[in-house]
Amino acid sequence: MVPPPVVRRLVCTPVLFLLTSLVVLAFPFVWFFGTVFGRERRRAVRFLWFALAWGLRESAAVLECGWLWCTGRGRDERHYDVIRRYVAGLYAVAGRRLGLRVEDEGSWDGTGGDRPLIVLSRHAGPGDALILVHHLLSGYRRRPRVVMKGELQLDPCIDIAANRLPNVFVQGGGATERIGRLAEGLGPRDALLIFPEGGNFSPERRRRAIRRLARRRRRRDAVRAARMRNLMPPRPGGVLAAIEAAPGADVVFVAHVGLDHMASAGDIWRRVPLTEPVRARWWRIPAEDVPEEREARINWLYAQWERADAWITAHRRSG
């Protein structure tokens, strides 16, 4: 269980400042030896640059949130600006130090003017959520509402800023109802971001999800899920609750490749700097084209997931 807010902020925030200070103190020595000696040490310098940027930007964001609270603006939408600067800074340094490049296909823009969005993305590899939030905030000037795991509240910036804005942290039961309430009142510049797989992709999680469908006698869905090699089956509960609560929202699907082969710390270490771009494909479905009946919506959701799986397979082959 995640500790209560008071405990998190009394413990995690000082730890953030302490670790950032240690990175600042160690940086000159690691940079010197890493620059002079060997490829592996130079790789360590890349990660140290990123850790330094992360710590400094996160510390600055936490202090900004503290200032907003002290000035009586603890629930002010200026927190979106705090998150935008924080995420954009990390995105930029990941490009410079880790080799992150993103090539996009498709568009989240619609032809019917501004509408609220429900964004449904695969979840695979480190940093895909950061990339999505960056695109929503900086590329499309949307105000994201994100469904996140409760453990992310151990990160001080996410804990403080995200809890002052409309978001949902999933821990325990009641997630479907909370996602439905989060979708209520979506405005024309809002975007609700959900990862329908329920967690980061792994082959074992995929197998467990397929077995769970079979136990629930969703045999047709289990067969369709088994045919998708790159994705876990989508969990429809939160998606359907969001669509029902925001019937005027368009739905955006996001598929991507390039980060999913980095499942462990060892994978990340070996593959940095990235030599290939992260490729992302999204497509937007107008609200009026979303089916109305529950089973039809589940079938439609699986069909879109199969489309994403086919795109991932094709781009893995081409890579």
C-alpha cells in the first residue's frame, strides 16, 4: 500500500533533495573519469547527465508547487505549466544524452474543431508515458487527465502536482468508477489518458491476462488476445466507463515501437544511446463512430487493438 500523503511528503521530498545533492557532488568526478576512460564509463556519464537533469528539474518543480501552495494557489491550473516545463525538460535531455528521437505518424487533430479526447495507448518500455504527456501538453496544448498506478505517488513531483489536478491513481478496487468520474466534464482542450493493458507489457503478464479471460469464459476475447503477439488484451472496464461518461469525446489510439525491447535495467544500459527512433502511430475516431452497445464497444476496442498489433509487427519487421 502507498503511504498517506503526509508520510510520503515528509519522507520522499527530503530524499529527493538529498539524492540530487549527491548527484551534483559526484558529477565532476564521474564526468572526468567517464570522459577519459572507456566506452562503458562514457555510457555511465550519459546516465549521470540524465539523473542530474531529472533531480534538478524535479526539485525545481516541487519548489514551484510549494510556492503555489504558499500563495494560496494550491489547486491552480498553473500546475499544468509546472508539469509542462518539467516533462519538456526531461524530454529534451533524453534526446541530447540518451539518443531519444520520436517519429510520429498520424495526428490527434480532428476536423470538427476542438473536442475532448480519450487517449488509449499501449504501455511498453521506459518513458512512454512521459513522451505521451509531453506531446499532449506541448505539442497539442491539451490538459491531460491521466490514469496512473498508485505507486507513482512515491515520486514527489507526480505526487504533489498530479494530486492537485484531475487525475486518478489506481490502487485497490473502485478504479472503474473513479475513471468514469474523471471523464465527466471533459472540456474541449482536455484529454483523458488511459493505458488499457493495465501495466507495462511483458510476455508473462500477457499470458496471465489471456488465462484470466479464459477463466471468465470470455473465450472469444481470449482467442483474439492470443493472436496479438505484441500487446496484452485491453481491459474494457475503465475505457467503457470513460466513453459512457464523456459521450462527446473522440477516441485516439496510440501504438509505438522502439522502447518495448527495454524491459530491464540491463536492457536499458546496453541499448543507450538509442540508435533507432521511437516510432509512434495514432489514429482518431470521432465520437459518433463509437458503437453504443457494451458488447459492440468491447468488440470495437479489440479491433482497434488488433490494428495496433498489426502496425507494431510490420514496423518491427521493417526495423
